Amino acid sequence: MCRCEKGQDSVMIFDFINTGTSCLVGYFIALWQNRRSDKGSRTLQATFDALPQQFVEALKKGNLSVSTKQPHLEDDDWPSVVSFADVDNDGKQEMLVQYLSGAHGNSLQIFGWRNHEYVQIARIGVGVPVPFEFGDFVGDGKIDILGKESDWDTGLPYSLVPRYSFRLRWNGQEFAEVWRSNDYTSEELAGLRERMSSESK
């Protein structure tokens, strides 16, 4: 006999001797829900496993600022951020995880929703502590990734090296650079080289 209890009252649902079908259906529903829960836990754990350990530990301890608010390139002090945007233009939002890495770098991991779970589709890193931005920067309806990097081609040391801006776009297989622009003028570069020369004397 199966009973459904609520408080001190119990309601007889049915006599198991006469109809045992409902108990079996209830059992299989509970089993199905438990398996769905287990699959969800495994999927979440797999996503965590793909993230840097220090990021996950900070997230679990509540020491990490996780927000859908997008940081901007002008921000000098910004938290590690989880945000969402359709950066591969497939009509579904990707999970974008970025965080400071190393002594003075920034990393971005991109997870796409594939077969009912998040799978890492790209990882991008730069050597400057500047956040990535996501948006339609050219007005064509597609989301690009905007970032900054040190221009090591100038031959200047880290203390003097200028930066350039770049845009990345998904080409169907990877995020490829589609635009680059120096954040300095030729006069500024000449001044930096002169400064390096005077400091080395």
C-alpha cells in the first residue's frame, strides 16, 4: 500500500494489491529525476575542471566577484568576470570567463553550449592586465572580441613597450584577428626609444 503523507494526515493513494502500476511509475520518475540531477552535477564539474584551480577555489569560497557586467578597457582595477555573449554568432550565448593571470596578464576562456553542456571552444591570453570587451564594434550585427596587447615588435622593454588594440572574430574554427591598430603614434614611439637609449647610458 502506498501513502502520501502531509503533516500528520495521510491520504491513501491506492491499494498496491489492486493497482501497483502507480508505484512503479512513481519509482521510475524518481529514478529519472535522480539521473538528470547526477548528469547536471557531472556537467557542472566538467566545466569547473576546465577552469584554473585558483578561479574555482575563489568561486567556491565566495571571494570572486562574478558578474554579467562587462569590464571596459579603461578599467585599471576590475574583478574576474563571468559574462555571456554570442561571440561565435550561432544564435546561442557563450559563457565568457576572464581573469587576471600570471604577473601581469589576462586570460579569457570561452565555453559554448554543445549537446546540452558547456564545452571550452577557445582560450585567449594577453600579456597585459586589461580586460577583453565584447560587442558589435563595426555595426555589422556580429559580436567581436576587443583586446589589447604589448607591441613587442617595437623592441622596447616591458617598462616602456607600448600597446596595440585588436579585434578577434570567429571564423568557424577559431577566433582570428580581423583588425589591429597601434595605441601610439610614430612620434611617441620615437620618444620611447630615445628614453630607452638615455636610460641605458
